[in-house]
Amino acid sequence: RWERQTATVRVERNKNFDLRTPGDSSLALTKAVFGDGSFVRRNVAFDDFGIAVGANYAINELVNVYGAASRGFVFPTLGTFAGDVRIDAEGNF
């Protein structure tokens, strides 16, 4: 079968924040990464095919053999779109 899955994805852009308090010299807090409140929104579509086949064979009345093979299609996880969002010149992730 042929599958087509579409989604609208909104990904928040990341930004480094300086969380040091006055008198704090901790370098670890100079580049704390959080969302900056701005979002990139894109419509995405993925398509591919999936197939499954199987066969049974009766060797005798007591013994049967079964075999199967399949190829599936899985929509990418949302984590694929998370993190540092980079957009090319055409507006794609």
C-alpha cells in the first residue's frame, strides 16, 4: 500500500540566555538554552510504501511452517524537528 502522511509542525527557535546573577562568575549559566518565543511553522508531507507478505506450508498433519516479511513506513518523530532549527533558502527545515 502507498501511504501519505501530512502535518503542520511548529518548532520554537532556541536562544542562549545569561542566567547569572550579579556577582556570579559561573560560566555554565552564560549560555543556558531556552525557547525564545518565536516559532517556525511548516507544512510537511512524507510518503512511501509499505508491504507485507506471508506463506504457510503444511509439512504433515502435525507440522506447519510459516514465514513472513514486511517493509513499513513510519512518520518521523517530532524530535526530528526539535532543537536548533535551521531553515534553508527555500524555507525547509
